[in-house]
Amino acid sequence: MGTGLKGTAFPLERDTVLHLCIDMQRLFADQTAWQVPWLPRVLPAVVEIS
């Protein structure tokens, strides 16, 4: 039986494997309309898991 996850369409099972895809494009760091101010803070964690 699944452990479930409130508010999700599909319950997660104990043997569920998650796939994480992080799209680190330069336009999120540079001064563009897409810039996000938190990128410098999360970048070290992204580098560590890649």
C-alpha cells in the first residue's frame, strides 16, 4: 500500500524512485526578464548534487 502524498494525483509507494531535473540556464542568473534573485543562494547545492 502506498504512503501517499496529500494533494498529489498519484500516491508515492515505498519503492518509488524520483527523478530530479534541474534546468540551470544562464538567463536565470543574468539580468534578464527571467532573472531570479535566489539563484546564487541555491547554486552551491545544485552543483553539489550534479
